[in-house]
Amino acid sequence: ILSHSLQAKMSRPVQARRLEGIDKNIWVEFVKLAATYSKVNLGQGFPDFPAPDFLTEAFTRALSGGNHMLHQYTHAFGHPPLVKVLAQFFEKLLGQDLDPMTNVMVTVGAYHALFCCFQALVDEGDEVIIIEPFFDCYESMVKMAGGTPVFVPLRLNPPKDGKLMSSADWQLDPAELASKFSERTKIIVLNSPNNPLGKVFSRGELGLIAELCVKHDVLCISDEVYEWLVYDGKQHIRIASLQGMWDRTVTIRSAGKTFSATGWKVGWVVGPDRLLQHLRTVHQNSVYHCATIAQEAIAQGFQRELMLYGKPESYFVQLPKELQQKRDWLVQSLDAVGMKPIIPEGTYFLVADISQFKSDVPDVPNSDEPYDYRFAKWMVKNKGLAAIPLSAFYSEAHKNNYTNFIRFCFAKEEATLRAANDILQKWKEEKTS
């Protein structure tokens, strides 16, 4: 009898309802596949080259220097030297006076910043507009907060002249975007430069979003983690600097992407105190505090960049130049073997069309799994090259419209990109022999 009653107690559901339908995660699956099979991993978005010397030296100084308080708690919402320099740095770019204590908040990477935003600002039944393709956690985090994601796709207008596609060929349809706004819309999520496409939204597109936000009294969460990684002389425009947007925008940034140190997990949000005060409530009831020494080192990195702003020796000038070369190299490799790359205007990523490789991995009719998932899994297991399927960045309803593309990360050492090129060339020879 006793064992029966114990069993009965344990049969009730244990998970919270808000986790329903969001337990699957592409990164868990594909990171494991890459670790098991890949010779070359162009899947996950992290550099395999070192962070800059000035940053690692600042970390070492902080670690071994005389200030033992750097091993203890600092201010919960951001280490004072870091929030101070971030306020100085970004007030110039936003045309706003920033108070380090109320307009800046440090988080455990940009991922935690996103979590704070959705938990603090989304209420049961609120609609959140997400532009597709999107970084996959936006949808899960909105649902977890009780909100309803509403998707609006970037529409592809391919060039007619046989030229390679660019991420700029993926555009918002103004009428379609406007139709998604309703009295239930609370927030629009913007990600520029966009992961996975590498699209840098133009001033016109951002102006359209801003106009709709003001008209419908909607907030904007602007994920700008790739803000320094723009190519071909393109300009990254910060939506919070546009008319009427400062007061309704929370902007998210990342030291991991800014300084090529993704494992340090230092992110931050910038915005008006009327919004950030609610983010601070979530922050203090989730992580409460971020690693002091990493914040100290990032503060020193920004002090250096503040002095060198716009000069050739600035890391923010050098890094995009290096990455543009890496991008062009991977574009050539993919194009040479018939995987048609979409040239990104920014970020670490480029998406390639795999239509010409369909004979290698035939479609399985009536399969639940999108074709690009099967292709990416086959490629890592049989060729040793890891990439991510593009349909992972779409909602369930639209996944099947985008199954002929995969995403590569080009923020890699030259040797890694050369090894990827060797795999692709060998594959092409096998196809033609």
C-alpha cells in the first residue's frame, strides 16, 4: 500500500506549463553532433581565434593585481567602472545623456539581457512581433513570459542579373509589417545586424519600424550584438537614436561579440530608466550579479576604444576588416563548389543555398524533419563539416518555406576556413567524377 501511494504522488506533472513546447533546442542537438563528428565546425557562432591582447592582459591584471575586492561582489546591476565607460561611450552614439546607474544594466551575456526584457515587459496575452528569420530564443522567451509571438518575414527579392544574392535582398514588406500591429501589440523585436542572414537594416526600414512603434505606442527590443561587425562600408544605425524611439527602446549589446570573447558572458542593456527599472527587478531575482573580474577587463577594453574611437588602430575598426576578408574567402569557397552564398552585410554568419546538392541527400517524402535539418546532419556525419539549418530560425508555420539553406559561421582562423575549403573541394570532385 505504501509503495502504491508513493507512486501515485510521483505521477503528477512536474514541469511548469510555461515550458510546454519549448523543450527542444537546436543548439543542444547540433553542438552534440558537431562535437561527435565534425572535423571543421562552422556551426556555432563563436570565433576560434583569440580575443585581443589588450583585453586578455586587462583580465590578467585584474586577476593578479593588488585589488582583492575584484574577487568579491560589485554593484549588482553593473561594475561601476564598466557602466560609467559604457554610458560615456554610447551617449555620443545615441545623442542622449546617459546616467550609468539608471540607463545601463550589465547582464550575463546578451542572452540574459533578452531574458530580462521579455520577463519584465511581456504580460499574459501580449503580442510580440518577431521579424523572420530570427535568433531562435526570441520565440521561446516570449512564450515563457506568457506572450504570443507574431511573425513577419523578410521577403526575398533575388537579383535578376545572375549576381550572387546579398542579405540586402531580404526586405520587409511595409504593408505586411503594418498589418501585424494591433492594440494587443506590446513589443517589436529588432535584430540588426541580423543573425542568421547578416542583414543590416537600412535607415528607411528602421524609420518605418519607428513610425509604427510611435503610432501604436509599442516598445522595441533592439538586439545589436553585432553592431561593430558591418562590411563594405555599410553603416549600423541605432534605432534608439531615431525620433521618438529613445523612450520606448531597450538596446542589447554584447562584450562577447564586441571583443571576440563569447565565453566571458558579459552583456548589457541601454535604455530609459522607466523601462530599465523593471529589468532590474528581474535581474535581482534571477542572477542578481555578474562576474566582477570580467566586467573590470571589459571596462578597460572600452576605455581603450573610447580613446581610439574611429582611428585605424581601434579594435572596432580592425575586427570588421579582418572578418570581411574571412567572409569573402568563404563566399569564394562556397560559390566555387555550387553552394550559392548570400553575401552578408554584417555579423559572423553567411547563409548558402544548397539546392544544387539535392542529389547527395535526396528528399524523404512526408518526413516531419525539414530538408535542411537532414542535409546539415548528413553533412556533418559524412563530410565532417558542421553548419546550422536555416529553417531553425523560422516559426513552425513558415519553416517549410526555407528548407534549401544552411548557415555557416566565418569568424574562424584562416586554417579552419582552409580546412572547410578542402572538404568542399573534395566533395565537388567526388560529385563530378
